[in-house]
Amino acid sequence: MKIAFILSWVLWSLLLLAWPADLLVATQLANTPKPDPAIASPDPAIVALISIITLALTFAARWFLLRFLIHPNRIAPDSAWGAILFFIAAFLIWSMTKSVETYGLILFFSSHNIPLYLAFWLPSLIIFLFHMPHLLKPKSPPPQPPPTP
């Protein structure tokens, strides 16, 4: 479990670097000419609804994979399968969170509207910070007292 936890911190840190990088791209492109209005762009309301559902699913995945499946009665937190499931679940949660920011970036490319982009960028960053590896780590069960004769 320790190796998966260390790898998850490395992956989380690398993904965290993408938020300022994407914001830098957006601010650099904000002053360029707007794209042709004849090109169809996604409806921001529909993309916002998809984003809200995606962010809600990160919490559902967190509960199901890291609190329900990784449990002493199912998959032990300190077992090899627990470590594998932790790493897969963490990557799934982080990729879903990052996808919300990417939805905003797609909307930005079609509109060059920075406030619209920030409406996706900021919530996804806050949720991403909420899903830090040490907050996702399943808790080991407390040691059981020895049986009394």
C-alpha cells in the first residue's frame, strides 16, 4: 500500500500542474481573434450540467471504491488488492475531476470567454484539492483486542 500511496502523490502532483498550465494557455489566447461563429460550439448549460454530474460522481466513486469495497470484510486496506484498487480509484476520481476543467477549456476555445472557463476551472480545482491522496487513503481497521477466555 505504501508504494501505491507514494505513486499516487506523484501522479496527483503532476496532474495539479496542469491547472495553472491550462489557465496560462487560456489567458494567452484570450486576446486572439474569436473563432468563426458559424462553427457550432457546445451549449454551456449542457456542459455545466454534465460537469456537475461528473463532480458528484467523484464523491460516489470515492465512497463506493474507497469506503465500501476497501473494507476489512471485503478487500483489506493493507493487502495488495487494496493497494491496486486504491491506485485505480484515485486515478479514476482525479481524471473525472480533471475532465471538468477540460470541458471548460473546450468551451473557452469556442468562445474565448475567460469567466466561462473559470466557472469550470475553479470548482474542478477545489474538488481536486479535496481529493488529495492522504484524504483518499482508506483507513485501516483498529486492532482487535485479544479474546478473553
